[in-house]
Amino acid sequence: MSKREKDKRALNIIWNASNDYSLDPEFKAYTENGEVDLYWNYIIGAAYKYYDYPLLQKFFNYLKTDSDHEFYEILFWIGLENSIFNKGKAERPVLYKLRRNYGEKVAKGEVEALDSKLLERIREAHFKRALGMNPEVTGNLLNILNDLEFDVTLSTEEIIIKMDEILKRYFRFNYGQYQTDNKKTKDKASELQKKVQQGEKKLSDSEMATMMELYSGSAETSRDVYFEKKGQTKKATRKVFKEKKDDSERQYIRKYFGASIISEEKTRELEQKLCLGNHKDCHLHFTRGEFDKEFGDDVNALYFNNLALKQREINIKHFNENYIAYQNSIIKLTNKIRNAMLAYFEPYRGKSQAGKLSIESLWRIHVNDNQIFTKEFNKDAGNISVDILLDASASQAERQEIIAAQAYVIAESLTRCGIAVKVYSFSSLRNYTVTRLYRSYEEKNNKEIFNYKTSACNRDGLAIRTSLHMMENYDYDNKILIVLSDCKPNDAQSIPHTGMKKEQSKYSGPIAIIDTALEVKKGIQKGNSILCVFTGEDEDLPTAKKIYGHNFVRINNPDRFAETVGMLLQNQLKNL
């Protein structure tokens, strides 16, 4: 087969995997003897299907600023292989066989050697793990492997952020020519920031490329770093160097999610109360998502802010395209809540320590009971508060505009009934659980809910514990917490003091489910009502039942949203 025919075959595999026959891909994959590699060409093509490839392309261009860019490109593709395989395996079962065949060749040393021995070790460890074998690496190599195997739930932007963190954490990536300490670079970053703040919908390709070039960040700690130059064939040597400590973890969170709305002193006070037990060593951040002016010249902060603005536009567009349906849901749900209030909120008379003296109850003074008066009590909307907590983890990424619209419908209906509503979301990045506030009890405008954006992980137990603690500070007689979640608690931050290795004690699976269920149980025991609007898949329904018991609903049909949620709320209002 000629080179031209092989190129054509490789293109056909890529086109078939991407469902786009107009592509002119930069990458194609061949075996050591020049034959077309079926598996890797599928991975290349599927990257176009499952991710925002123009954004990936800009990141590949960013990698080219380093003389060892081929090293980093291959490293990046190893990470992408993991997530792409998991995205495509259900649709294409043949991938199991293709991956196994390739992995076995890697394990036996039957594939083309790489220029870097370090890359070979990472590739071998990755595919051994894929085969269910022991990867046989320790220390920083194991850390690199764990960080590099991108989760299937990560978005394109989050994968890029994660890969950039890997470059800064473990390698001497050469980004010095893009440092932002010169006036020209600062001026350019400032111009881009102004365009975003002025509400322009989209940066041009050249502006986005500039931003990606400036996307340099700073590492936070001193680390042992494995580094090997391109073409080096001898065993990789271990080098240690000191990275500049320009940024703290807390500053990074502020760049990513926005300025804090409470003081650092108050935040640390809350951490001492809430970050205990399974959540020891975790941290909290409370924000409205507003751009932190302290980082006005920081391109990372600009980039994150731009992503948030873009998602808001998507959320609003979805709502407007389905405006009539959502407005009908608001009207129906409002009526259901009002009907429940009319039926169950009749005034009643009861014993009290003040009011009209009850002669027949005077004797109770002798048993230290001071409730010898009768009083008329009014059960009204003023005695009720509803907190709406949105799971904003990356596993919700494919339905975030729907979740934003559903939260708006619930909040708007409650607002029209005169019930105090607070709406906020939660997600976890690094070891921070972030609470993003959209509206407080005192506010009446619910449109800030369209700022909802997913990212990173979710530490449900800590988020619910934090919500219940905040609810305690208000004097409402009846408090309801509604959680919109896919019920998949999962955080990379480990659970401390388990006696297990760090990678075996992540906040996920049964440990995380039990922890979340216990927080829900504690909240109910304190007199709160906790409900769940389940937004996940069939496979996670048993988890929803374990956490919330019977106090959850699933919206199978969008047309029945108001009726389904209305029934859930009616049952709770009846029992208040």
C-alpha cells in the first residue's frame, strides 16, 4: 500500500470516528513499520466528536512554545485516550478489543519505542492499568499517571486546565517567553479583560490564541520533578528545582470561581466548624462569581471568567428557546404551591407562654409548665424558607442549561407565592468546596440563576452540611432544602485517617454515599425538610434512594416538571 493510500485510510478512520468528513487533522497514527494504527486514529477522530477540538488545537499550539513540545503532545494524548475510550466504549464495543490488543503490545514491548524513556514508562503503566495489571510505578510517576488519566466527566476546558497543572507540577515546561511582567503583555491582557467585562460574546481566534499563549499560571510548591529532554536515550535523571510561589491555593480558587463574599477570617472560622471528620483538611469558598479585581491583569482569571460568561449565554438561550413551556411550568407550579398553602395553612389555637389566660390550665404551674395561655397561630409563607442547592460538578455538564432552567422555575414559583428563597450551587476543586450564591432570601430577582456553570468534583456531604449550617442562622419556623443533584458524590480530595493509601480513600463510592446520607439524616433530625430533584441516570437511582429515602423525584418528562415537583412540595407543606 502506497503512502498516499495509507494516509487516505488513516483519514477514513478519523472521519468515521469524528462523523465529520471535512476534517483535515493535524495528527495521524502509524505503527513502527508504517502501517495505519486503527486504534489511535480512532482516538484522534473521536477527540473531534467528544471535545471542543478548536480549543484543544489552541492548547497544542501553546505546547509548541516549548522545544520539547512532542514530549508534551504525546503525554497529552495518553490522557485523552483514557477519557475518549470511556466515552466511546458503549457506542462501539469493538474498542474493548482494540484497546486490549494495543495494550498487550505495549506491555510486551512490541510497539514503537518513544524518544523519551520517561514517556515509555508512563505509556506502559497506563496501558497495564487499562489491562487490569499492576502499573508497577511509584512516587511521582504514580502521581503523574493518576493525574493524567482524565475522567470522562471533564469538559474540554477542564481537561486543558488539568493538563496545564500537570505541566507546572511535574515538568520544567518552558513558558518563560510568555511571562506577564512586561508592559506590552500586561496591556494586551488588559484589553482582553475589558472586552469580556463589556459583554462581548466571543473573542476572535487571534485573541483566543494570544490568551492561550499567556496561559502560564504559577506553581505553588517545591516539588521533585522528573524531566528528560527530547531524544535522550539514557535513563531519565531526577532533578529537583524550586518553583516560584506566586500563588496560593486560595488565590487560585478566587481566580477560578470569583471573589469571596465573606472575609478570610470568617471563612476560616466556618472551616473550623464544618471541615471536620471526613472533611478534615478541606476548605470553603463563598462567592457570587464576580470577577476578582485583584487579578485584573491575570490571564488565567480572564480565561475562567470568559468561560462563565459563555455558559450564561447558553443557559439563557435555552430558556428563551423553550420560553412558553417554562412559563407554563411556572404558572402550574405556583398554583400548586398556593393551593397547598390555602389547604394546610389555616390559623389554629394552641398553648403558649403568652396570650389569653386559660383558667383550666392554671394547675400546670405546679409541674413547672408555663404554657397556661392560649394563642392563635398563623401558619403563613412568612414562616417558611426554601434553600435550593444545585450540584455544579462536571458530571452535570451535559445538562447544565436544563438544570439552570429547572432551578429558575422552582425559585420563581416560590417567589410568586411570597416564600423566602435562597439559591446557590456547589462544586469542589483541589481541596475547596465552593458555594456560589445566585440569590438570597431578601432578593426577588431569580435571573442570576442563569450564571450556573459546572466544573470539577462534588463533595456532597460537606456541601449539605454547609447549607444546613447557613440555614440555622435564620429565624424561619419551617426550613426546606431542595437539592438538584445526580447523586454521584465524588471528590479527588481523600478522606483523612482511614488507614488506607491516598488513592484508595478518595471521597467516592460507598464511603461518599454513606457520608452524604448521614448529613441528610442529621438535617432531618434537626427539623429540616430535605428534598431531592434527581437529575442523573438510571444507574444512580439506587444511590438517590439511599441518600434521600422517599423524598426525591425524577423528572422523566419535562412537560410534567411542575406536576412532579409540585407534588413533592405539597407533601412537605402538608407536614409542616
